Amino acid sequence: MQPTASRLHLGNYEGALKNWVRLQNEYEMFCFVADWHALTTMIEKTENIRENSLRVAADFLAAGIDPEKSTVFLQSAVKEHAELYVLFSMVTPLGWLERVPTFKENREKLSGEAEASHGLLGYPVLQAVDILIYKPYGVPVGKDQVPHLEITREIARRFNYLFGDVFPEIQNVLSDTPLLMGTDGRKMSKTYGNTIDLFETDEETTKKIKTAYTDPLKIHKNDPGHPEGCSVFALHAVYNKPNAAVVEKECRAGERGCVSCKQECTSALLETLAPLRKRRQEIESDPRSVENALKKGAERAREVASQTLVEVRKAMKLS
């Protein structure tokens, strides 16, 4: 995950992080904070990247990532990523990168006279490195991220075609959770400012749910509602599963008001997040625990990554 913000939100947790926690009991996991990637959008605010990175790493641990089971590290602490990035950039056609939809989208977002950087164009190459350098079975992703992995497969196939079979054909390891709706009815995203942060205070969460988007056609309590378009019901469906069917039935029948619905949703969400938020407070009281986990993780990551580079150089006849 990129440290473009200091706090992760429920969309990050449900779409990815929760799945990572589960998978670490089945696989050897490599979980890292993509601080180099953050430079593509934070080049004028680099002073925030270090602190944000440590916070995201702390969020990993608080959410349940166990550094005894999973390798947790900062991308920039493993220099082998940079070397393989150079080598991959030599085999990746320019046209592949120019056709990536996210490059076009991000280029259009640039303001004023700002120009797209080489790093922004080459983002998918570095992403391919981040994955393939550990020669994994697969990558845990949300359904919306699946298309982004195809260029990683293409780069691996081209390298293998040119130099022999070094890299595996990676698989998509999908999360079962659909895209989580934000407080304004759109996809939960930092870009939209509609997030409920995983480790914000209970008071902040309560305030956000109070003002969350609901069915605009349900003006009075007795009006029939349409929960499929309500951001509060989207939270019920994830955090209040035992009672979600009752909530939906009462809403459609006009037997439930939005105020009481939001109160029940808030209680269910806070109850679910309580142990995670408690663990996050404990980690904050011992910040060296995060540094130690990252140091240990970087050592393990470098061990694996350096072995891959040995194979790459041999295949390319560079040494």
C-alpha cells in the first residue's frame, strides 16, 4: 500500500488488508509500504512520506499482520527493487506503458504546467518488480485491481521469452468483499474524501456515519427505502451481518428511520473495530516495535530479492 495518506480506511481493510491477515496463515506473505511509488504523486511533499510510511506499517500490525509470520518492510529498504526496475525497463515496450489506463487518468489530473514524469509512466514496471522479485504464487487483490496485474504478467512473459523461464505466471488471489461504499455513496476513496478511517477515534467515526448518504427518497420514517443505494446499509451488510436482513426488510417496508439505522450501524462498526483500535494504541506506546518489525522484514526481503537478482543476471548473461 502507498503511504499517500497517514491513515488507512475501511476500504483498504476490507478490500485487501483483512484478506492478507487471513492468507498469512496459509502462505508466506510479503507485505510492504510502497514509499517509492508515493513519489509519483508526492514529489513536492516528500517530507510526509517517512512518517506516513511508519503509520501505515503500524496499521498493518494493528490490523493483524504478524511479523513472525509475514515479511513486513518498506519498499525503499530493499534496493534490489531498483536494480530489477532498471533491467525490466529495458525489456518493456513504451507502447505498453502509454496504453495503461491509470497513466492516462493520472496525466489528466496534473494541474497547471506540470508534466507527467518518467516515474509516473514507469509505475507499472516498478509494480511488476515489486511482485515478481519474490517469485510468488499470486497477489491478493480486490476485483477492481485485477486489470492492473496484466501488464505484470506481460513483462514476465517477455522477460522469459528473451532470457528463459525465470519468473512465474502469477495468480489473482481475490478478496470476497465487494467494493466498500464511502459516506457519500461513491466508492470509498481518499481521493473523494469519503472514508471512514480504520484507526480514527470513535467520535470521528460516529460523526461521519451521522452525516452519511442515505436514500434521498426516504424523507420520513414511514417512507419505503431503497437500501441498495444507501452507504449506511452498505456498512450494515459488512459489519452487522446477523441483522442486515432485518435492516433491509424494515427499511423497504418503511418501518425503520434513518436516525435509528445509523445508530445501530455505528454500534456494530465500533464493536468490530474496538480490538483493532486498542491494539493500535498499544503499538503507538511502543514505536520501536514497528521499526524492529520493518528492519527484520527488510532483511528477509533482501535475502529473497537478492537471490532472484542472481538468477536474473545469469539469465541475461550479465555476470
